[in-house]
Amino acid sequence: MDEKRSRFKRIAAIIGVVILVLMYLLLLLFAIIDVAGWQRYFFACMGATIIIPVILWINMYLYDRMMDRRKENEQQDG
């Protein structure tokens, strides 16, 4: 079970990092080619820099809780 949890957390963290890096690269590209309104994208990136890790943490927390509950139910049944 612990190996499965660890794998899930690792995959979720990698997905989060990839999303943030792609978002920053797009922002840099928009600023370099001077896309109109790139400032809005900048503020969206600032918000996403906070929101994406929080959402990932909540997902990992809920996953752990579900797995703990499943383990308790299996122990009670078995």
C-alpha cells in the first residue's frame, strides 16, 4: 500500500511541476513576442503558482484518507 501511495504522490508532483513550467514558458513567450494583454497572463500565473500546489496537496491528502479508510474496512471485514 505504501508503495502505491508513494507512486501516486510522485506522479502528482511531477504533473504539477510540468504544468507550472509550461505555464511559465508560455508567459515568457508571450512577453517576448509582445502579445497584447500579457500582463493578465502574468497575474493568472501568479495565482496558479499558489492554487496548483494547494489543489495537488488536497488531492494527495484526500487520497491518503481514502486509502486509510479502505484499509480499515478491509481489516474489519477480514
